[in-house]
Amino acid sequence: MREVLQVSVSPYQGVVLPTTRSRLLFALAWQWGLIRFNWFVRIGRNPLKSYSDINEGTAGVKYSKNYFRRYSPDARIFWNLFLLASIPDVQKDSLLVIGPRYETELLVARSLGFRSQGIRGLDTHSYSPLIDVGDMHAMAYESGSFRNIICGWTLSYSVRPEIAAAEMNRVLAPGGYLIVSVQKVAQDFEETIEGVLRPSARIQTLASLDALFPHLDRVAGFEPKKVGQSSHTLVAYRKSAEAELN
């Protein structure tokens, strides 16, 4: 039976990167993301590409598109990356970031040692050649394509999370790691984004995530006792090295 570890705050808040070089690379990656976004917004050389065939499984598509008016990556992106990078036997040759919105997660992943050529993003909209435009419920990647997958909050926008979870499991390579974080809210939380599942039906606890990924082994899990708009459940799963590809 899986043990549930509960903490009231993120265990990665205030993490200090180990070397001056890694700190510098981290800061440069963040600023480079800002420069590239401003290039897109102000000069407009790179058009915003939109996926025109999103199925009914994804909510908040218009809401997400509005975010491209400003550069505002959320602090939540750190938790997934730090958790993945802290796993002792993680192989950094390939990484898929689902729903990155901006390039920040991809560029920061490079600063943490992930191989540049193996990093891809997937989102419903993109201005970046690093981010593929598509649907997480029907990914255009071969089975076992990525050694690591990060899905920060994006699962909360799915009204068919079981399909999205099955796709993540499919494209994850045997022996690879999946990091998922979701918002955890109170039952009376009033969602402002049209179409997003209400708290009673939302995937937001360790138990609900475990049920969603029954074929993966949980190696770390953090669930807040108190809930609110900034409360997150964070979990790391590993796919068995003996798992067969679909």
C-alpha cells in the first residue's frame, strides 16, 4: 500500500543551487527566456501558432492564449524541475515539458544539465521552435520517446485526465520519470476558467493521481494539508525498466 506523505509547504521553496556556475546558468536561462519572448511580442518575427483541432478534453484554451500578452512564468515550474533533477539516477538525455506556455522550463532544464537536443515542449499555442503545437490527449510522438516528462498544472485543464495520463505513460520510456504537479483547492473553490473540472471531480490529491497512473511507481509525493489558490500536490513516478511499449 502506498504511503502518503503530507507537507504544508513546498519542500523545494528556497532551494539553493549547488555551484556558482549552475546559479549563473539558471539566471541566464531565465533572462534568455524573457529576451526571446520580448522578441516575439515586440518584433513579431515568430507568429503565435495555435492548434486548431483541440478535442473536448482540454479546457481553458482561450484563457491560456491570453497569457502571451505578457511574460509571467509561474514559480510552480521550479518545483517540477528541482524534483526531477534531484533524482539520483535520472538520465538527462531527453525531456518533454507538457504545457510550458513559455520557453522558461525548457531553458532552465538546460541549465540543470538536460541535453539541449533532447528537450521538447508541447502546448496548445506556441511562438517557439522549441515547443510543438498539439494536444496532450493525442500526442504525435512515438511510444517511449522521452526519458523524462514534466506536467506542471496542465493536467488540471483536462476534462479527460485518464486519456492525458494514458498518453503520458505511452510516450514515457521504460525506466523513465514522470513529474506531475496539480493545484489543490477547497471544495467550495470558485473556478473562473470555463470548462475546468470542479473540485469534486478534479485530480488534485496523491490518491487520485495514483489511481490515474496505476502502471507507474510513485517515488516521491507531496500533498498540502491546507488548500488554497497556491496549494499544489507534487508527485514523481517511475516507469518500470521492464515495461512494454504500447
